[in-house]
Amino acid sequence: MTSAEGEMVVLLHGIGRTAGSMSVPASLLAEKGYAIDNIDYPSRSAPIARLAEGVNERLKAEKAGTNAKLHFVTHSMGGLIVRHLVKEFRPPNLGRVVMLAPPNQGSEIADFLGDNFLFKKVYGPAGQDLRTRNESSGPVDFPLGVIAGTKSIDPISSLLLSGPNDGKVTVESTKVKGMTDHIILPVNHTFLMRDARVLRQIEAFLEKGAFAPQVSGEAGQ
């Protein structure tokens, strides 16, 4: 038996990605004894509210509510889907949530490019929901750990962002009232879910409800 006996982790990728992008944390958590549902959802096909409805229907069909605890690990826009899902369809067995680089206060990049034809075509209705004026309203009321990055591999996008950022989302935008813990690491938005430091913190928060103390040289700037 493990401490994760009977517990499930649902993983939700970001916009324009697939479940494959979350395969590394999914494998790690499976090794720790969690049941895993790494959902591949059509992130650009509908507004966030409808995407959350789809995820909820899948969880109902899988009878995820019968697990001891139902945890979530999300990347980017996946975090906004969980916020909407909890607000409208709160699972009775909701456990802990870890969000990786979530645009909780919206994205300045979406503000700048939102009216662009190519942006609309590539990111669809959900892309419009990423604007800062469309941020999810209200604080969270569930155990939430947020991991923000400060390393960018997209210098062009970083020019549109004010303050420390991961190339897509600012550290400040990742924050939300009511969150339990927040940590900053020198990782980039695209690949942070594969970083050993991030994986360590995901495991820690799901197990204990708090991030692990950072070791020397690990903190973001």
C-alpha cells in the first residue's frame, strides 16, 4: 500500500498541446501509486467554460468521484479549466491542485494578439478567454499550489510581458487569491513539466499540501 492508495490525479495540458506533453509527470505519479487520467482534450475548439463541461462529463463517466481523492495537475490554460470546473461542478472528493504556469490573471500576450486573424485561427475561442479582462473571477477555495517560471526561450513574447516571466506568462499573473502555496523556479513555459525541480514540487504538494524547501541555486530570479 502507498499513501496514494485509491487516489487519482487528473492531468490537463495547456492550449494547443496534447496529453503527451504531460506524460512525464503522469508517469512519475503513476509510479507513486496514483491512478492517472491524462486527458487529451480539444483545447482550441471551444471556450474554457465548454471545455470544463467536457472534462466534467468525462470524469462522471469514469466515476472519478468514487476515488478516495481527486487531484489535478495542470499546465497553463489547464488551470483555468480546473477553476471553472470546481466552480460549476465541484467534485465531492476534490483533493489538491498543482498549476504549472497558469495565466490566472490572464495573458498580456492574448491582449496584444487577440484581435489578430492568425491568433484567432490558431488558438480558437479559448484563446480569447485568455485575455486579462476575461480572468476567472474570485479567489480559489481549494488546496492550490502554483509553480511559476522565470526562464524564457521566446524573447519576442517576453518583450510583451512586464516583469519576470517564463516566455508566456508573468510570475504575477500566475497568482490567485486563496492559493495555498506559490513557488518560483528558473524554468520556461514550454518544457517546465519535464523539469526535475518541478516534478519534485508536484510530488511534494500532492503528498503534503505544501511545496518542498528549495535547495541552493534552485529559486527563480
